[in-house]
Amino acid sequence: MIREGDVAPDFELVSSSGRRVKLSEYAGQKSVVLFFYPKDDSPGCTAQACSFRDAYDAFAEAGAEVIGISSDSAASHQAFGNKHRLPMTLLSDPNGQVRSRYGVGSTLGILPGRATFVIDKSGVVRHAFSSQLRVERHVKEALEVLERLSRGLSSPLARNRLAPA
């Protein structure tokens, strides 16, 4: 899995609105909170996405763009986003190529993994967190890292925790 201090791999994927989105679009402008999740409308993924939705204003105030990625289609993302009033960008990675480039493996060999990366304005990963079950921690940890970045502090490698699934 991509780790703290690594340069985030660039990618280009289709959003729920059909727009092509590149990670590099945000370089020099915004931090990016990139979260990978298994499936639209599953209980854990809905809880995770809604947690990001509920904290969306805090992310925006911190100067961060929130982007979710799963292998679901753009149409599925659009329905999921509309149903739960999700303000963040949802991207379709149908073949799991971006998921693979970030090293987000599967749980028990079948369920796509759940991981969140905080990427600073220069494209460097400042935090990586992976947990299939602790969905609310993805939001909490991302906000904590953004707060430290806004104060000019970077988190030490010891804070790069990968929680068990």
C-alpha cells in the first residue's frame, strides 16, 4: 500500500457526472482526501460515505477535496450520491487499476479493501489508513491530519497506522 511520504500516483477516472477527473488537477490548489470503498449502497460503504458527507464542510474549510473511488459504474455512483445527498466526487475504477496502483488489496481475498489517503497540495501522501470495519475512523483521522497540515506540521511515520480489518 502507498505509504506516508510517497508521491501519490496520478490517475484519470470518470465521475458520477461523466466528467473525467485527474488527481493532478488539484496539485498546488487543494489537498485531496482520497477514499477507496468496496461498493455503493452496502451498509459499511453507506456509513462511510455519509460520514464524509456530514464532515464535508470541515474538509472544505481545511482546503481539501474529498474523492471516493470504487469499481461501481458512474451511473451507480450517481444514484448512490443522489440517494444519500453526497457532495463529494465519486469516481469509477471498473477494473480496479487505480485501487491496485495505491496498493489497496482485498479483505479475505474477496471484498475490495477500504482505505483513505490524505494527499497534500504538492501530491505527497501525508497519511494512509486502512480498515474495513472502522468506517468512521477514516473521516476522523483525515480531519486530524488536515488540521496538522494547516498548522504547518506533518505527521510522523509513527502515525501512519494501518488498522486491522
